[in-house]
Amino acid sequence: MPKRGGGRNNRNWRNNDNDHFEHDDRIRSNNTRRVSFKPGTNKGKNKFSNFPNDMSKLMLDDDIDMGAQGGHGGHGGPRGPMHKGSFRGRGGMRLNSPVPRGHGIPNKKFVAGMLPYYQVIIPYGAKHERDVVLKALLSYMSPDVFIPHYYKITGNAATFYVDDASVAEKLFYADRKITMSDGFKLVVIVRNSVPKVTIDAEMKEKMKLTMAKRYNATTKALDLTKFHADPDLTDIFCALFRPMIMLAAIDIMEENIPDLEALNLNDNKLHGIDHLKVLATKLKSLKILYMGDNRIPFLGSLESIKALPLVELYLKGNPLVNRFRDHEIYVSDVRKKFPKLTRLDGADLPPAIGFDVSEVLTLPPRQQSFLVDPSGQDLVREFLTQYFAIYDSDSRQQLLEAYHENAIMSMATNYLTNDNRNSANTRLNAYITNSRNILRVTERESRRRYLKQGRLQLVSFLSDLPRTKHDLMGFAVDLHVFTPTLIVLTMSGVFKETVTVNTPTRNFHRTFTIVPNGSGGFSIVNDMLFITNTTRQQRDEAFATSLPEASTSSAPAPAPAPAPAPAPAAGGDEAAKMQAMVLLSQQTGMNQHWSMNCLQETGWDLQRALFIFNQLQSEGKIPPEAFVK
């Protein structure tokens, strides 16, 4: 009885459809299985003897086996078709192994790979003409069609590549389903693999010529859509999803069209794009980029190109787009990476909410103070000097004249985030108990209770606060509104508590709303005060500049209260009136008649008269005859 698996008369073994390469698996007397690929070992049987010795490397380089289960002796089993010690006999079972109960021959299953190309191997395909093999495959797959790339004969085998997973799956299941004219069934092996390529000068020249015909010099745009399928590149593998090929293409662009503004990379099977970060340095004028119908998985993959100043981007057809259920969120997240984007996926975007300052512009210089009307500068300076002279004195009772009878005030205070609240210098206990911080005081009645209403209650509250000295020269003052009927003034600065231990410094922000009063002066109707601790820089810079020396002129000193004195009674100092009229006439250019009328209407308050003159003059309401002398 012949030994199992050996002998030339064992025609079942030789003609077994599951054995593509017809290995010699004869079992010796010691039951040790041996394998030999030497020519002549199986004379008349090893029809694949002309297959090159490095074919195993060709098939296994960057390959992923498409068969999820065994069952056909050319491409079954997870360990690969030619792994030593894993040869199988009929039905894909290991020799000398018992047949499993209740199980038939397992079916092979196609599993899509990560690579975008699939290698198709036809053992003994050299026996037939190229058109014959392809016609047989196309006939089987009809009505579906495919394009074979890089068809060639290697030894006795025919190989080519396809770039579509659905086509690869249909070819995978065509194995041994097609009977050729000589009666043999066509063996089809499908592997997830890409062709090997060496980028040399000849290949770069072909790429350069192909890119030249796709370049539009008028729009400075280069269209590389489905670059690998260009008719001029059919004889070489030039897929841009391979990083080394993409980088070679970018080098060609940098050398020949460095001012490129638009680049189309649609339908190139791009997946990982980390290497595209060189675009920002090599193509600095690039503003339009199309990468649709590729395989970019996540929005985070675009980090590599976020340095590009893109105004238009096309991403439709990538898996990353489908990860967003809300289109508005998708648009928002893309714009976070590309703030200058005005067009996305072929649709115009609404104007972005925010600030986009051009790099070529510079911000205006910082100002210590802002005055909506420069004519209010003197009035503001005088007001602040008088108010804080009283506030920093031993008695704040004189501030009664500065506030309106129905004035309202609120104070809020808060600690800085880095304050040590156990330190005596940073404790705000003198202010925190009366703080109307609406983030903390949420009840309506409590908020009302923390308001100080009426000038008596208001000045009494101010008198109970710690004694202070303000750094007037360090104030930042903003005059927001300056009209004859309303003044809105804000300021911020630093003061120190003069009677507190260690004289701690505080930072404050204050807003005054001021209106004219019945006596020709001004009164504060609303006062908002915020107090916190100073930063280290504020402490170091506080009181660095001293106040200017008092004027030694014979002009009378200003009144201690911000409200000017009322008009003098009849029969008063006529000389003082005449002096005010002359000063107003000199500063305004009006004649004495109009200057006197202006002073009479303002109760002989020179500052008030100047303020009203500047306001009316800016509105064009002063007639020309007022300047006729």
C-alpha cells in the first residue's frame, strides 16, 4: 500500500485544487514530513519551477493576507501560505490530523486591508496572454469592471494591482471559479500590498512633465486629482499617499512653482498626512487646498497643515467629516484650526465672530487715558484733584457738596486668585462686609440693602472706610461721555491705607456719573467703586512720580469741593467778574458782550462757561457775530 501523500501514482495529490505550488509532502518511514523546493525533486510535477527564488519576498513585503480562514492551499491560514511546518492536505487540514466532527471544509473570507492597493497573483498566468487572463476575470465579474495596474509576468506567474477594495473582494472570490480553455481552473491570490518603487531622476522627470500639463499659470493652481491614474504614469507606481512620493512632488513644486496658490489633492487615497507639514515652509503662498475623497480619519490629522494661511479648504468625502453629526460644530472646529477660512467644502462661510488683525498692521499705542472730547481735559483734572484731596483728608464730610441729594453708590470687592488671605496686608475685611458683589449676593433684597442711597448715607459710608492716600499721577482716566447735561468718567489706580498696619496698597476702579446742578456746578449722581489687592508690579510702581509743585501765581486757588462757588451777590467784586470776562474772551475769541452773557448764564463760573462754549462750538451753534470785536 503506497505511503500516504507520496508517490507519483497519487494523482489525487497532484491534481488537488487546493495546492497551488505542488509541494513534495511525501511521508517517510519515520513519519517526518520534509519539504523541498529543489528543481527536479518532483519531475513533471513542479510546473512552477521557473518561479524566482525571491517571489516569497515579493508577495510578503507590505502584504496582508486576505484569507481570514484556511481552506485553499495557496492563501489560507493566518500564518501565511508558505510558512514552514504549516502545509495542509485536502480540505486545508494538517496532514495526519483527525477530521473534526460535524465540521466541513471551512470557507475563506475576504478581509479588507489598511493599504489602498491590492496585489493580484495568477499562478501559471504566463501560460496565457494578458488579454486572455483579463478578459476571463472581467467576464466573471461582469457587469463590474476594474483597471489592472502594472501588469507583468514574473516567472510563471502574472501579477497586477487594483486600487479598489470592492474589486479586490470580487477577485478574491473568483479563485478557482474560472475554467480556462485548457481545462484548468484559474487560481487567483489577492493580497493587500503596494508596488515597490524607487524614486530616481527618471521618475522625477516623468512626475515633473505630468505636473506641468496639470498646472494653470493664470490661476497659479495645480490639479493633482487621482495623480496615480494619469495616462502618462501608467508604467510607474506614482501614488501620492506614499509619503516619499508626496515629498518628491512637493520638492518639484518648490523648485518650479514656489508661488503656487491652489493645490488639488482630491482622490489620492491620502490617509496619514503628517509629512504635509513641509507645505507651510516650502509653499508659503498656498491659500487654497483641496483634499476631498481621501481617507483622512480625524480632524486632528489636520494639525500638520494648520500653519498654512488657508482661505479655502475642501474635505468632503473623508471619514473625518462623517464623524460630525452637527454640521455647525464641524465648521466651527475646522475654523478653529484655520481662522482665515472663508470657504469650506465648496460653500461660502459667514463672517467669523472675533478679531482678525492682519500681520502687516500694528495696534495703536497704549494710552494712559482716553478723552472722548479733549476740551474736557481741564475740567476732569480739576474735578479729580479736588475730589481726592477731600477724600484723602482727615474728614470726608465736605464730600456732601460733591454728591446729588439722591445720589446712589455701590461698592464691590474681591480677592486676587493668588492672594494669601491669612496675610495682614492682603486681608480685605474692611471692605468685604459691605461688598455688593452680585456673583455672591444673589437675593434681590440683599442687593438692595447693600446700595447706599442719598448723599447723607453715602458720605457716612465713605467716612467709615480706611483712611487713604491715592497715587494721582498713576491714574488711568477715561472720559466716555462729555456733554453739557451728562459726564461719565471712569478711573483706575492705586491707593494705600495710611492708618492700617504696614500701610497696605490696594487697587481700585471707580465710575462717576455727573450732571450739572442748579448752582452752575456739577454733582455726582452715581458712584460705583471696586477694590482689590495690588499685583507685585503695581506695588513696585505705585507713588513713583510725585505731584507737581503748587502754582505760585496770583490766581485764586480752586475751591476744596468739586462744585464751584455760586455767583457773587449783586454789588460784589466787579473786578473778579471783569477778569473772568477777559479770560473767557481770550480763550474763546468771542467779544466781550458774548463772553459776559455766557458767564452770566453760568453764574460767573469760568470753567462751566468754557465747557458750554466748546460744546456749542463743536455743534456749530455759536453765530459769527459772537466773534466780531
